[in-house]
Amino acid sequence: MPPTSPLAVPPSPDTASYDTASSDAPSSGGGQPPGDRSPGTQEIAVPTEGIAVPAGASAVVDPEPDLVPPSSSRAGRNLVAAVAVGLGLGAVILVSLLVYPPAFLGVITVAILVGVVELVRALESGGARAPLAPVLVGTVAMLGLAWTRGTDGLVAAFLFTVVAVLLWRLGDGPEGYLRDATAGVLVSLYVPLLAGFAVLLLVPDDGAARVLAFIATVVGNDVGGYAAGVLFGRHPMAPSVSPKKSWEGMAGSIVACVAVATPIVTLALDGPWWGGVLFGAALAVTATVGDLGESLIKRDLGIKDMGTLLPGHGGIMDRLDSLLPSAAVAYLLLSWVAPV
């Protein structure tokens, strides 16, 4: 594809005005304001091959030439669609937990299976072909045994999944074996194993409250980080990984997580107030690390989103990124500060 250059041209009645946007959503950081433009002009990407650039003009290639409608937010996403999808997902989770808690096991199983497929396909764009069949079977086994056999069942199912991945890949020969087998083990650990801790949270009699504490706190991380980042974000946290994440956004995430977690831990789970503060602060860190970790994978693979299933969000994995590592930490901390 020929290189492109943003040129200022008069707006046409038949042409919509768009702004370029970064591919990273600033869940905990504020974006940079758009550059200055002359009145009555818009920036469009046009081929520069064979076009003479006048002296003094700069032909700059946009490394991320994604066009986003004006209705999109500073996150580079359609905010209306993102909020609508988020509310819909929240409603499904709440109904499954409050009406019939075991139904949450079905909801999370479907979500994790879709997430596994998305991650495997994303890794294929980088040349790694993780064996999908044994990972899918292992996913069902890990979540099912976590529900029926607890931590021992979850760990045993994970180990059997790893062995199955290594043996399954043998059938495709030695070329790329280490790369593909490693990718399969990574997917098994990153998605279903960590998701198994969310199932473990559901097992006790007060499991619905434990799961709600975990999910509500992670949602608080996203909302608090987004608001603080957009309003006050000035100092980038990891510019090479997620340019729009800021330390101010991180501070907002911690405040929001503590504010959400403390009343739930103390009132619903009879834990100490300091346990709620610790729980909220810890999940703010793990949720942010999970978000950055997935951003790092996507940048390495050269992709914008893990999928396209959820308008305004991307794929299921783009929503699970902060939840997965937080599930393990939530289980460990609640087992300590609010034991069954």
C-alpha cells in the first residue's frame, strides 16, 4: 500500500469530517489534544506516491491511520456503544448472580471459550499456532473442576491441559514445535487458569457477594482511571506500551477501587475496613497491569483489538484483560481478610 500523508483540504459537502485516533483506550490516562488546524479544513489520508510536496510542507506518515467518527470519545472509541455494551454485560452478570448463582458458571465458561479462540487467532498473526482443541477442552475441564473440586481440581486440570497441548502438537511435526507449544501453554495459563479463580470465588455460600466485590472493584478501576486520566492526565505511565495511560489515571483508579471495595468487604463479607482498602488498592494494581499486559501483546502482534465481537470495546479478551489477573488476587485476598 503506498504511503499516506495528511493534507489539509477544504471540506466537501459530500465528505464527512474525521479525526485520527490512537488504538489504545485510555482507561486510566488522558489523550493528547488534536493538533491545530486552519479554519474550515480537515485532515484526510491521501496517497503521496507521485505527488510533489511543496517546499516547506511536511509529508508525515501516520503510523495509526484509523479513522474514528466525531461521536467517538477521546479514547478513540464510540463511547455510546461502549457504555451500552458495558451495561448489557453488567446486566447479564448481575442477573446470573442474583437470580441463580450457578448460572454465572455458564456465563463465564462461554466468555472464556470465546476469549481463548480470540487469543489463539491473535497469536496466529504473529506466527504462533497454538493447538486450539486441547485448550478448549482444558478450559471446560478447568472451570468445571474448579466448581466441583476447588483449587486442587483447577490445578490438576491445568496440568493435564499442558500435557495435552504438548502431545497434540507432536502431530504437526518438529518445525515450530517449541513456538506453538509454548503459545498453547501461555493461552491455557493466561485465560482459563486465571478465570478459574473467579469460579472459586463463587463456590462459598456467599460466593455471589465475593464475585460482585471482585467485578465491581475492577469496573471501579476502569471508570475511576478513565475519568481521572481524561481530566488530569499529564504524566504517561508506560508511553511505549499504552501512551494514554497516566499516573494521574492510576491514582484515580486506586481511589475508585478503594471506594467501591471497602463497603462491600465490610458490609457484605464481614471483613475489616482495612481489608477493603487493601483489596481495592491491590485490584487497582492488578487490573492496570493486566490491561498493560494485553496492550503489550497487541503491540507486539501489530493488532488493534483481540476481536470485534463487542462494539466500542473490541473482543471479549479486551474486556477480560484486567479481570483475569485480578480474579486470582481477589480470591487470595478474600480468603485472608474475609475467610469463609
